[in-house]
Amino acid sequence: MSARTTTGEPEPRAAAGPRALASLLDSPRWLGVLMIGPAVLYIVLVVGLPFVLAILYAFSGVTMGSRTIEFVGLKNFINVLGTAKFQTSLRNTFVFAIVAQVLVMVLGTVLAIALLKDFRGKWLVRLLILLPWVAPISLGTIGWLWILDSTYSVINWTLEALGLIRADGWLMWLGVPYLAMGSVIAIHVWRILPLATVILLGGLTSIPHDIHDAAQVDGASFGRHLFQITLPLIRPIMLVAGLFGLVFAFTDMIVIFVLTRGGPYDTTQVLASLAFFTGIQAGDLAEGAAIALFLFPLLLAVAVAFLRVARRAEVT
Amino acid sequence: MAVPPALRRATARGGHLGLIGLFTLFSAFPFYWMLITTFKRTSDLLKRTNNPFIYNEPPTLENLRVLFFDTLYVRWLGNTLFVGVLVVFVTLLLAVPAGYALARLTGRWGEQLGIGIFLTYLVPSTLLFIPMSRLIGDLGLQDSLWSLVLVYPSFTIPFCTWLLMGFFKAIPRDLEEAAMIDGHSRFGAFVKVVIPISLAGILTAIIFTLTLVMQEFVYALTFITAARNYTVSVGVPTFLVHGDVYFWGSLMAGCFIASVPVAVLYNFFVDRFISGFTVGAIK
């Protein structure tokens, strides 16, 4: 598409061919469609199509080897729902996502408020705090794999040096059910905390100074100031941070894949990792798709909530 | 009993710094640990009674030598760069015009469409990877880096479109209108005037696309099977960890090298990232 057709000379509309193109390129309506069309088409093909297939697969008997799709109704869902593995994974998903996200929001708010004040070396602190979010998740998590190693864990060494545990009492951070869940939650928090913090910090810095000054003049205590002025003002942005975090927590499998592979005894297995092991490693595409589809209602809820926040912000 | 104000201020200050110190320690410790481990001898690492915080034996570069010469690490970095550059190309080609259209041309329905595009960024790979793996197989792209080049724009385009839309909205309309009065078409004004002054925004989009490509794990794990075709985020955890022996020194070196330089670069752009996340949703 030539951008030069109508450019240059003072009397541009000369020939008939270029004129049609020119009017197309000048009409905001058509130019808009032309410019956004390719992106929309790409997304429809690479996100929309697999998404529809994901739903179709869940109702079919498709496997890695089979060439056709034959429909089996709700069979996959019934099969899946009946297994203890799935029930455990479903419960774990909720425990993992909700506990992690509550921690992220509380810690993120505390950290964001602490970072609001200026101090020396703030840029360095910010860089270090951002590291877990920016570094490839799988690689950061391997760092933890070494820190939590069953034989050489630096945490155990330190606890022993402090006299808190004995040499034969080293904790198996990733090998004991509750401890393993605690570890994967902690590491997920570690990774998402920077994102929540910077989003919340963005919200906090956008509050006009006069509001804080007015509260100070009125003699509001720290607690009152925080709970009745600051937090209500950043509520919409907290919602955004919370919703994004929830989506990441519910759908992520990387931390769990690298640290525990769902073990010990599926006590850290979540829907996303179970879908991977069933659908890809075991080759049962249909059942894997059915498991993954349980993530969908949740995503829908988050999308609706997000749209409502967006609309409310637009109105006010 | 009254506490002197100076003391109270000092306590508050100490508490504030202590709090920040704790958070920083939590965030940065694994990377510090990677760095320390990189230069440790294996015999030093694998003795439980050794103090792990210090070098009980002299530091060594052996782990780095192994990483660079005895593993496929360099190849994985190259693969990642190859995919990254191509994905950046595809993303810019589609997201720059789309972002401009949403900012200027499409009006009301464009706003809805923009939110719709952004929401596709939230559709997780864990929902799509199963049908995707078969589509990739049908296209004959199994175990090929081109499968990643094809699929990664599915999340980089939505994100960058949204980000660039914010940039284009901030450009004064007068600039384009002046160009149009000078005889440029609307599209001509976009190419000649808007793009040159949006280079900062486009650079931001490039950085984010590259980091998203580096971080991606699930698709690469699903589509790629041969060790030499891995990207760095999958190659290190699957190939280096699941050998019989853990080479912790080389492993930590591989993690550190692929994490920290990008993070430092990214730090310069993070404010734009935040506005990318919240623009439109929050005013």
C-alpha cells in the first residue's frame, strides 16, 4: 500500500485509480478497518480457533494419534470429575490461587506504601524488587529449587546454625505435603508481588498531594488516613491488580512444574499442571482439554469484573 | 511517659528501612544465590557442613566453562534471540497500525474492540496448549522454532496494541492535521509524522515483546522436543535439571545470565509497562 499516492503536490487528486485508494486512505472509517483488520484476524486465528477447538475437544474422544473428532458428550467431564486426582487438583487450585493472591495484595499494598516515600538508593531497591517478575519464571524458580534442595538447602543450614532445628531435622521443603504447598505458594507470591506492587504504586502516586495534606491538617491518624482516604482512592486500581493476579495464579503451572511436578502425591497438583500431564505427556487430548476447560468459567468471571471496572472508570 | 519526637521519628525511619530491606532480601536473594553458586566448586557445594555463604574452596570459572562449551546453552540463547527478533517483527507489523487505529480512527466500536483485544491477553496458554499442539502438528511445525514464531504473537500483539494505543492517544492531533493539510493522506501522516515521534513507544513495545518471549514456557515445553531446539527458559530447567546429576554451579550460572541483564534493561521501561496495564481501565 503506497502512502505516497496523495502526497506532495498541491493538486493531488489527479488520476482515477489513485483517487479511489486515496479516498480509502483518507476515510478514517475504512482506514481504521484496514489497519486493525490484520491484528484482529491474527488473534482470531491463533487464539480464537484453538479456543473453539479446546471446547470441541473436551466433548470428543480425540487423542494424540487419532485423526478425526468424534463426539462423546459429557463423557470426558464425567470421567475426569470422578477421579480423586482431579478433585484434589481442583481443591489445590483454589487454595493455591486464593491464598497466594491474598498474600500478594496485602504485601503488595504494604510494600507500595513503603516505596512511596523517597529514600537513598530507591532506584536500586526498585530494580531488585522487580527482578522476580522480569526474570524468566522458570529460571527464577530453579534458583528456589536449589535454595530448597532436600540435602543442601541454605535455609535449613541457616536454621541449624541458629539452633532452631537439629542436624537430623532438616526440613524437606518440597517433599512433605503441607510444606510443599506452602513453598509453591511462597514462590508464586515472590514472583507476582512485584507486579502488584508497581501497579499499586502507580495508583498511589496518582493521588493528588492536596488530599494527603488536607488529611494531615485535619489531624487524621495513620490508620484513619490509610483506611479511609488512601485505600478507597486506589480501590479501582487494586481491583485491576487483584484480577490480573488471580488469573495468573489460577492458570499458572510453571512454578509447580519446575518445583514439584504436582507432587508429593498430587498435593500440589493444580488444574493447569494436571491438564499438561494428562493432555500432553499422556497424550489424552480430550481429557486434558476437559480439565483445562474448568479454568474457563473463572476467566469469564474475571473478564466481566474487569469490564465493569473499566466502564465505571469511564463514567466517573 | 512521653516519647521524644526525635526518637519516634528515628524508630519510624528504622522501621521503614527495615521493612524495605526485608522485601528486597526476599525478592533478590535467589539471584544473589545464583551468583554465589556460579563460582563455587562442586565439591564445595556438595558438603553439608560447609558454610554455604562463603567460599570454602577458592572460586572457579569451571561452571561457566561447562555451561558455555559442554551444554547447548549458547544455542538456546541463540534460539531465543531468533524467535524473539521474528516475533518482534510480526508484532510491530500488526500492532503498530492496530494501536493507531484504536487511538484515532475507530471511535466507539473501536473502544469495545480494544478492550476485547486486551482481554485476549488474559486467555492463558494452559487453556489453549492442547488444541494448539495438534494444530502445530498438522502444520508440520512440531519441534520447530517456527511454531513459536507463529504462536507467540498471540499474546504479544494484544499487549503491544494496547500499549501503543496509549502512546498514540498522547500525541497531539494537530501534528497529523498539519501534515494532512500539507497534502499527506491520513495514512501518509501516520507513516511520516506519527511513527517517527513514537519511537520511544515502539522501543518499549520491542522490549516487552522480547521479555515476554524469554519468559514463555508452556508452549515451548509443549511444541519442542529436541534438546537443541529449546529456548533458554525451557532448555535450562528440562535439560540441565533432569539429567542424572545436577550441575548446580552451571545451572545457576545459566539462570543468572539469562535473567539479570534483561531485568536491568526492563527496569528503564517499567513505568510505561504500568501505564500499559492500567490505561483506559483507570484514568
